[in-house]
Amino acid sequence: MKEEYVKETKLIELTEIEKEEELIFNIIRTKKELECARRNFEFAYTSDLVDYYIYQIKANQSKLDYLIKLAKTKGIFVNSINQAEIQVENRAG
């Protein structure tokens, strides 16, 4: 018997501004994850944890590089990302 997946909800199209905001938030989140992995690496006490955090650092760095490259192609530069990061922290604080 063949089963088929049927998507029940419609995808909502995002505006260009919403896509850019989402990209910025992904960059911010990835930077924080990378920072966290680096801090955890400093306190890793077994070789398994060291390997795990090295993997996380490499993965997050690659993701961040990709997201920043994508942002630059869309005309979003580091200054606007840093400014958005400050605004996000102010909202949360």
C-alpha cells in the first residue's frame, strides 16, 4: 500500500521585508549558538564533549558564513545586522 503525505495548511508567502527580517534573526541566533558552543568547548572535560563542541563550532561557523553571504547578496550588511541585534536585545531586556 502506498501512503502519500498531504499538506493540510497553506504556505503563507512572506514579503521581502519579512524574509530579510527572518534572515537577520537567523544570523543573530546562529551567532549566539556559535558563541555558546565556543564557551562550552572551553569547559569540556572529556574527549567526547570536545569532539561534540568542535563539531558544533564548525557547523555553526559554516551556517553563519552562508547566512552572511546570503545577506550581502540581498544588500544587508553587517552594520544593519549588528543594529538589529541591539534592537532585539533591547526588546528582550
